[in-house]
Amino acid sequence: MQRRKICVVVTARPSYSRIQTALQAIKDHPELELQLVVTASALLDRYGQVEKTIVSDGFSINERVFMVLEGESLVTSAKTTGLGVLELATVFDRLEPDIVVTIADRYETMATAIAASYMNIPLAHIQGGEITGNIDEKVRHAITKLADYHLVATERARDYVVRMGEDKEFVFVTGCPSIDIASRVIHDPGSLINPFEKYGGVGAEINLDNGYLVVMQHPVTSEYQLARRQITETLYAVYDLGLPTLWFWPNVDAGSDATSKGIRAFREQHQIPNIHFFKQIPPDDFLRLLFHSQCLVGNSSVAIRECSYLGIPAVNIGTRQDGRERGSNVIDVHYDRGSIREGIQRAIQLDRTPGNALYGNGQAGEKIAAVLAEVPLRFSKRLTYVDEEAQ
């Protein structure tokens, strides 16, 4: 029996953490053949070269697609999406997958969805049906309408996808694959690694033995003009508290250039003995660092998903995660250094909350692979050809 070819497109650091365990499950499934396409910021050094992590995790990359235009603005995001459609259409034509898998809600994800849809290749979308506070929601819902299969993380997300008019027989609650990694960490947290020795980064080599913060803050695309001001408020809040802090570089989005400039300018203007900056750390080690931390600060969905499962307090800043389902571990604050500082002080006083399985129980990767192996192929070129012959 011919194995079904599953083409997964990984576009960025968060995309990989959201799909890693599903990639392994697809690779190990006897009825599936994994085709892996790595593209966009996942190939760029300034965003951590996620490609290297993917290869070191044992995955073979079938295609590499360079498509990110410089500038990190609304215009370059739109143009990058268009370039992605062009390049990915060529890749899909060459690989001839049975199903294309796209992840979450980034603009590069939209390029994947458009290319696959117009080529009549069945499209599976991971993490549809969720609500957030910026342009990602538009992209996510648009991909839902383009997708043939919906691999959602929660029951509410399933309900929303069905209410958008999608066939409930093709909406599957699998959980989020990043929770699979968090589950591994809970069962084997290990000792605290030395991130400076293992991953380098920039800044003082701070003492983590008595507790530390983790910061991950991205620009909000609908507020991109405010990105530098917003990151500066967080920098001052963390700097003023003086707590040891591991700070991670932003995603490539409209406004990320301003966010990066804000961080560099702050480093030039201040002696910062308590903050060390990293481009990226592989998912397992990142979640282990997070597990041993006092709290997460920023506006990443990690605060809502992984931190909820791990029971880590999280200070969620601003509007980026508005509307997303969350656990009791989250403290919401505004983009104001005083509010952020108070939120952090509250968070580090909290006891660890019991792990919340809202976004899954640690088996999402296997569930996704099982769905991809069993669902009937819809809008497949091969089936269309057979139908025409039957007529």
C-alpha cells in the first residue's frame, strides 16, 4: 500500500514548537510519508535559525524556501505572503503531496493555505477556531475557510469552526502539540541547564539559582507603530525590578524591527546586570527553563498554553491575546511600566497552579498523525482524475 504523503510547512520558531511532536508521529506512522518544507524566518540567523534545531532533532528537510522581505512592516508582510504563494506553489508541484499541513495564523501560513487550495491539494489546519486580539485572528479564520481538515486544540475552538460553516465531521479536537513537549517536561523536568554555556546569547551571565523571569514579547501587528514604546515599557519594568531575566527575541512581524531597535537602544543606554538576551532555544530546553522560572512576562501565547499546563504564573501584557481561552495562571496588565512591574510582583508571590489540560493532555502529535492517515482525501487531484475516468 502506498504511503500517504503529508507535507508540513514550518515557517517560524513558534510554528516548529507547535508541530514538533506531530512531525515525529507522522515520521513514525507506517502509513504516512513526511515531507518537510522549512521557510521564512525559520531559515534566518537573526531569528535563531530554527532550521538547525529541526535537523538536530532528526528530521530531513525536503525543501527550503527563502521568502522574507526585509523591513518588518505591513507592506513587507503582504509582499512576503505573495512571494510565499509563488514559491510554495512550485514546491507543492514538485513534491505532489496528498495533504498539506499549515500551522496557526502567521502571514506565511496564509501563503501555504492559498497555494495548496488553488492547487486542489487537501489542506489541514492546526489551531484554527481560536480568538485573539490582532490581525492573526483574520488570518486564522481565513485559513479555516480554505482548509479541508481542522485539527483544533480545544472544544470551544471546535464549536467556533463548526459555527463558521465547516463540516463537523472534519473538525477534530487533538489538543496542541506544544503541550506534548510540556508533558515531557513535567514528567522529566531535569536539573536547571546552563543556557549561557549551551546557547550563548548576549548580556551578563546572571545567577539563576534563586529564581528568574522569562520574557517573550512580540510586536502587535495592529499596533505596530507603538512597538518600540511598548517594548521600552517592559524593559524599564524588568530593569527596575533587578530580577535575573532571560529575554527572548521577537518574531518576524510588522513592528519587530522597532522592537529589536528598542532592545538594542536600551542596552546601549543602560548597564543591565540582570538581563541576558537569546535569539531562540529549542522547545524542550526552553520549556525546561520556563518550568524552573518564577514567571513568564510578555504577550506570547506560551503564557496561555504551555504556562497554563505547567502551572507557571504569567504576566500577559496588552491586547495580543485578547479573547484566547486561559487558565488561572494569567495576570493581564497594560503596556505601562508600573502596571507591568506590579503584575510581575504579584506573579512571583503566587503559588504554582495545578496543571490545566485546557489545550491538551500530551497526546496531540499522535492524534494528528492518526487523523491524517485516516481522513478521506478531499479535492485530491488523484481522486478527481479517477472520477473523470469513471464518467
